[in-house]
Amino acid sequence: MGDIRQSLLPRDVLSAAKELLYHLDIYICNLVQSGRQPPQVDSKTLELVEEFILHAPKDRNTPGRRMSALQELQLLEIMCSCFQEQSRDTVRQLMFSALFSLQGNQADESRMGLLGKLVSMAIAVGRIPILECAATWLQRTHRVYCVRLAQVLVDDYCSMVPGSVPTLQNIHSASPRFCCQFITAVTTLYDLTTEELTPPLELLQMIVSWIQDDPRLVLITFLNTPLSGSQPISSLDVTPLGGLMRWCVKAPLAYRRDKKPALTNGSTENEPETGPLFSALHLSVLQVFMLLPNILNEKGLFGRLALLQMESLATLTSDLSRLLDQADKHTHTSSTDTHALSQLTLDRLAQALQVAMANGALLCSREDLRAICSRLPHNNLLQLVLSGPVMYYNNIHTPPLAFSPHAAHSPIASHPTHPTHPTHPTHPTHPTHPYPGQAFMTGMPFPFRPSH
């Protein structure tokens, strides 16, 4: 495609970009039809994309061309139509990669800017092919850039335009793959370490609603990822389970730390909805863990594949230790309230650890757990989990494997989004209860029924 540059130079910026997209589509179609494996866009074509679509200067002495806001909007509409009209997913994915795969150069900032606007528009106008391509991008790209894209979308739909959250929420059924990756990205972004990194209420409500409607939503990327494929260490986690667990466990203390008068269900006086939301989310996460044995056993991976990593849990317990120390020094609530919130946090941690271990999501010894929880204060339920019996796995002679390219040689086949039989808690749990899921749970190596 290098020979079309001279024909693009005399054109105005919008016309040149439109013409290049047209030629790019033809070029990639031919590339796919040629049977080259894997099909790869050449460097000359990528340079044309940078010059005429991203408007990065070709050299230091040549100023980059600029689009007006109207021209940029028109370009986004053209790109939406281009992806919508292309029927072959392989072509769409290669085109998206040619436009937005990061190259480690100065054009990457332009890439990120255009990508955020395109995905935001795709959500607004329901362009599912773009969201599917964005889901793949989120799976393959360094997490630093994934959280940047997530931040743009949260700003657009949860902050800047009041009442626009339903537009984002409605993509749940249209592109579950994108929703799964979006949840993973936002739970990575909002780690509750500061008030600014606490999820907005509207975002929290939306994610809780998504997962309650379809618990398997958070497993979609995992279910559709071949384990023999490459999963870069710097990429997002393969499921958002670790991030969601972090939210639920840290929420009571994190909201209190931000100097808001706290209530004993983990909510605050000026945000009373968050307590029940995190309780409901906690229950949903436990239910997702309980879906895993059947899925892992079908693939012969129970006891061999960990979806929760010990490194992440060690970071979580370290954060909890700091939050608990801060809570002891806080002056906005009584010591009774402080103790209740601390125990709620530790109860949730204990429940999540036990259910994750019992259902094959966490592969570790009790000694490992005791080591990472050694700095935490006493909690009856946590003590019971840490001193419980040794876990036994179906494939006890096979060493456990973390999710990695070498974990298995056969891919995990796709599963339908909705389970054949809906999963319900063993006993009904009121959504506003501060200790959800404390009734006896089947599948546990030993029962636990902590006092309310």
C-alpha cells in the first residue's frame, strides 16, 4: 500500500483518511484470502495509518496535519460504518489492530485518543463489531493502557453526561465479551487505595446489576481463551474475580478511610446505597466461584488452574493491614463501629478465601494463607479458614498451574453466557444484609456459620 501515499497527500485530512480506510479494508481482505499464517499488516501500511489517520508527523521537520472537531466526528462515523459493513470478523480484527495496536512510538497518544472516542461512540450508537474488537484489544494490551481506556468510558458515561449510564448498561446483552473485559479493566483501575480510585456509585450499580443478571459474564474471557495461546504477564487478569473480591473486601474500610461517616453495613451517610451493593456483589462473587468446579472438571483442570493468584492476595492482605491500622486511628466513628467494620472486612475475606479454595479458584496451602494473613487481626471466621483441613483436588498428582500459556495444551471451549440451571444461594439472603452468604454452603470442606 506504500504506493498510494502520493495520491493521499493532495487531499484534505478527512478525505485522505477516508480513502486510506477504504484501501486498508481491501488490503486486509486480500491478505486474509492469501492464506498467510498468521496474516500480518506490513510496516509501510502502519506508517500510512499513523500519517493520514492518526496524523503523526512523518518526520520532525514536517508538522502533523490536524482535523477540526467536526472532521474528527465525521471520521469516527466513517470508521463505525466501515467496521459495521465488514462481515468477516478476521478482517475487522486485523483492521482494528492496524489502527490501534500500540507501537511504542509518539503516535500511541493519538491512537489512545482516537480509540477512546471510537469505543465511546460505538457504545452510544450500538456498533457491536467495534466493541468486539475492543474486547480483543483489552485482552492483548498492557494493563496501563487498558485502564486508560476504561477511565475514558467511565468519564463519558458516569461523570460528564448525566443520565447516560443506561446507554452503557444496555451493552451487556449486545457484547458480553466487551463487558467482561470492561469489568476487569475498571476493577484494576479502581483499587480503592484512595478516594479518587473508588468506583463511582453509578458504575458500581451497573456492574452489580450485570453480574446479578448473569454470573457467568465474568468468566467469558476465560471460557473463550485458549490456554495454549500467549497471555502477556502485563495484560489484564483473565477474569475480574480478583478485582471484584478486592472491592468487596476493602469497601467497608475504604469508604470509612475517606472521612465519610460510616455505617456498620459498610455504607456511608452520604452514599447509603453502597453497603447493600457491595453485599450483593460479594454474594455474586461467591456464586461465581461455585460455578467453577463443573467448568474446570469438564476440562480436566480442577486443581491445576488457579484463577486467583497468591501475589494479588498478598497485596490485598497488605492493603487491609494498612486500612485496619488507619481505622484504629480514625476519629469519625466510635470504637464499636470501627470494630464492626473491621470484622465485616475480615469476614468477607475469609468467606472469599474459603469458597475460592473449595471450588478450585485458589490453589495454595493453609500455610501459604497463614503467611499472607499473619499481620491481620484476629477474626473467628478467618481463623477457622486458616486452620481448616488440607484441600484435596481431583488431580492430586498433577502440580497446580497458574493461568499461563503453558497451563494446558487444549483450549477451553466456549460456553454459553447463561448457565443451563440458574444458581441460587443455598439459603435466601437479604440483599441489604451486611454478611451475605453466611448460611451453610454446600461444597465446603467444613461448614461455617458465623454469628451475625
